[in-house]
Amino acid sequence: MITTIAIIAGGFGALARHGVRIAVQLRTRSDRPLGTAVANIAGAAALGVLVGSAPGSDVIRITGLGFLGGFTTFSTWMVEAWALTEGHGPHPVWFTWDVAGVLASGWGAYALALALGG
């Protein structure tokens, strides 16, 4: 039963990510994948708070693996970022810095939230 709920939560997480992606892209009007990056960093922070607060395993499965697993998505962000290098995209050096910056931000958000959540 918990697995089914986690799967459903993952679907809601994906819908929430899509909403964040659209909202950020409309607000910034950027051709870069900022919306997905924002969702990934926010999701990392939320996961840090969740893990730091040490809830029961069912909560981690439903919220962490389910909702936040669907909300954050490394693969979508990488596909969107890599697509920018096709044609008129950024120079590969800037692409590398963008990727490194978002990864470092996600890890930093997770670590800070983990420390605060405990």
C-alpha cells in the first residue's frame, strides 16, 4: 500500500515540478533551464529538512522517494541544459560552470537544510 501511495505522490511531485518550471520560465523569460534547476535545488533543501527531522520510514518513502523524487529530476535538467549547447547554446565552458553551479547549490541546500532539520 505504501508503494502505491509513493507512486501517486511521485506523480503529484512531477506535476508540481512542471508548475515551478513554467512559473520560473515565464517570470525570468530565460532560455536556460532555470525552472527545473530551481525545482531541483528546492527539492534538495526539502529532502534535507525531511531527513534531518528523522520521520518514520513510511513518511520518507512517500514524501522523500515519492513526491520529492518526482519533483526533482536530474535527467530532465540535464536534457534541458544539454539542449542549449545545440545550435545557439552557450559555450561548453559556460555549460560546465552552469552544471557545476547548480549541483553545488543543490548539495549546499541539502546540507544546510539537513543541519536545520535535525
